[in-house]
Amino acid sequence: MPPSDRAFRALGREEPDVLVSLLRATGLPIPGRLTPIDVSDPKLDAPAHPLEADFVAHTADGDVLHVECQGYRDASFEERLPRYHLALALRFWPRRVRTVAVWLSVPPVHQRRTV
């Protein structure tokens, strides 16, 4: 795992308010207060092939916010992100799960916000 991803994950676990402030600064509609979900163990599936989300929190309205930080070009990222989202949607059913990708570098054209 690249250092940028490790740092983002550590920040989400140790200082979730800083991460929430970053998300709010982007203009994302985040309702009320966020409560991080099990930040000590963010694995999403069976132990054989664990998925580790960077940040997962309950929103004030009872929904779930999922954030992934991407600091390098990874061809599997656009396939991996929906799997994380789906795993969380199944885990927290029937709550709505919102997934956000935060890029630390310019993403490939087909992965930009307008797509």
C-alpha cells in the first residue's frame, strides 16, 4: 500500500474530525455529525481476502459514508471501489451508503468527477 493511502487511513482512524472537515470543504452534502464505524477494524469481507476501507462513518441521518483515498494510478481502482461500496451496502442494509473517492493526483480521464 502506498504511503499516501496509509497516511489517509491512519488520519481517518486517529483524527476523523480532520477528515470530515476536508470532506465538508469540498462541498459534499454531509448531514450533521459523523460517527466513525469500527475504525480499528475496517475489513469488509471474509478473512481469506479482506477488503479494507479507508474511512467509514455513520451520518447524523443514519446513513453510511464511505471514503477511499487514491494517491497513485491503480488500474484496479475503478473495479475495487464498487466492490467496497457493495460490501458496505450489504453489511449496513437497509441504510443508504454514499461512497466518495478522494484523488491525491489527477485521475485518469474516465475516472474524473464528470464520469
